[in-house]
Amino acid sequence: MPAVVTLSGRFVRLEPLSLAAVDDLVAASSEDRSTYGFTRVPNGRDEMVSYVEAALAEQAEGLTVPFAIRWLNTDRIVGATRLMNLEYWQGPMPWPPGSRGAVGEVPSVADIGYTWLAASAQGTGVNRESKFLLLSLAFDTWNVHRITLKADVRNVRSRAAIEGIGAHFDGVRRAESRGADDTVRDTAFYSILREEWPAIRDRLAQRLGLVEAA
């Protein structure tokens, strides 16, 4: 099962999600909820407690690694994100077909998802560095084969952010899930493969000012 870690960057720190962060997360999610048109974000303390408890239960099963996002410029928790849908391809093929195999020390593939930010942190670079830290953990520490990212096909802002980090557009799955607005949504799928990560890492590091451009 993946270790619980804190991921520190220049502008953000991803801290292991816990119930201690609930009040800060409620404050962040309450700033301007009109920005969450295509993203389901807990509303109020009761929903936030349920949200965190569900994430921690999945973490205990080795299915997700959730984080609270702390913006170092303000020393405030301004949102949440996670590595999720973790799959472990080590060991014998699970039987019967379709069943989940044993949980290993590190996953073989993962998704990045359930990302949301306070209105004040949107468009500031917080999301980009958060993705950089998650991708670095997944590829440089876990050595995963693939990271998947996805968004409601109508969510132009999220899709632009995903494309901005260099993810490959895999296509649209129609009627993929229930949307945040209670419609049946089509979902745009993106991926990054292990062999693609070094070039994406270097480009992101330059955009974040972590290294000088060549």
C-alpha cells in the first residue's frame, strides 16, 4: 500500500487529507461556489466530513491517496486533490476475471482527480504545481505506466488545464457518468505514459520557474 507522504513544492504543499482539515476545506469551498459548475464540491461541514471520511476509507483499502492543498503564499488550505483508481499489476493475474488483485506497495497505474480549488486560488498556478507534484510522485517514485486525467467534456477550463500540462487526448466516452449538474455527462479522457513524462516534467518545471529554460 502506498506510503502516506507530504509533497512540498515552491508554491504549494500537498498534505495528507485528514479530518483536521475539514474546517479549512469548508472555508475554501465556500468562497464562490459559482465556479464549480462542472465540479462536484462538498457544500457545508456535514458534506465535507462525509467527503473526507469516504476518501480515508478508500485510502485504507489502497484505492486512493488524497491530499489537502496548502497555498504557501497565504498559508491556507485552498482545496483538495488525489491520486485515485489505483491498480496493482504485480503478482499473479487475479482470478476470477474482473476481480481486484492484491494491493501492492506501489500502484502500476493511477488517475489524478477530485481536484477542486477555492475561487481565490484558481488561475494562480496552484493547480499546475499540484499536478506537477502528483505526477512526480507517480512517475518518479512509484514508476507507474500511466496516469489518467479526465473532465466533463463541457468543462473548457479543466480541459485546457489538462492539455496545458501536455497530456494526450485519448477521446470522449459518451454518457460516461452522472454530471455535477445532475445530467448524464460525456467525459474527455487524457493520459500521460511513463516514457512521455521526462519531456513533460522538464517543460512543467520550466513553466513553474523551477529550472531555467535552456
